[in-house]
Amino acid sequence: MICTETVKIGSRMYSYVKVDMGAAPLVLLKGERGFAMCGYLSLEAAEKLGDIAVRATGVKDLATLLNAKVAGVTSGARNAGIREGDKVSDIVYKL
């Protein structure tokens, strides 16, 4: 199943996508400038494309994504002030 919705976090709107893949879902939260993604997606590809992106692992839905710690960042995310170990909910406004 594929779930897409627009969610409000704080005062901003984000696109949220969840795709059931079998053992674990693919989870993505897209903001105006960048996105947070699960381990299914490639941080290396996001880096090559110049995206502001963060990866969180072990997530299965929006709530677990927001509560997860950032496990990896692109240089664009690093330049936006995001670091590994930051809680996604604390940096989501930078996306």
C-alpha cells in the first residue's frame, strides 16, 4: 500500500509518503528545502544531486521518523546546521 498525505508540523506543511515494502516500509518526509528519509533511500544519491537530506534508520511511520535521531546527512544538510545525532523533530523546520 502507498500512503501520501500533507501534514502540518509546527507552522509548516510537509509531504509525507509511506510505502509498504515487505519487511519494513519506505518512509519519506519532504519539506520546502529538503527531506528526511528512511534507510531504504540513498544518502549518496541525494549528495550527488545536491539535496538537503537526512537519513534516519529503524523508522516505520511518521511518528517514529520524527522521534528518530539523524543517522546521516548530506553536505547541504550539514551546511543548514543539521548534524548526525540531532532528533528529526528538532531539525525538521530546516527541511
